[in-house]
Amino acid sequence: MNNTRSTKSVKTAAGRLGALLIAGCLSSVAFAQASDPAAAPVTHADKKAAKQQAKADKEKTEAQADADKANAEANLKDAKKQ
């Protein structure tokens, strides 16, 4: 009978420990979501900044395409000379 009591208390302690671990993980997830800037509502300033960033990205892509085209033309010109 003494052995049964010991096993029962170990199972109860393990169950409590498991519950505490799960609760700790859930609270960590909740905190991470609350402190995540991506989870914050989008403001007018955020929308404006995103629009400006998209414009800058588009200009950068176009400039890179122009540079690539010029480089390809220069390589072709060099190849024709040889």
C-alpha cells in the first residue's frame, strides 16, 4: 500500500509539472504575440512608409535592370571587337 501511495504522488507531481510547463509556454506565446510589432494595428504612417518603401524598391529594381542591360551591351560590344 505504501508503494501505491508513492507512485500516485509521483504521477500527481509529474502532472502538475506538465501543467506548469504548458501554462508557461502558453504565456510566452501570448506575450510574444502582444509584443510583436507585426501584430500591431496598421496606422496611416505605417501605410505611408510602406508606400514610400515600395516606390524606392521599384526605382532600385529599375536602376538595376538598366545597369544590367548596359553591362550586357558592353560585354557584347567587347565580344564583337575580339
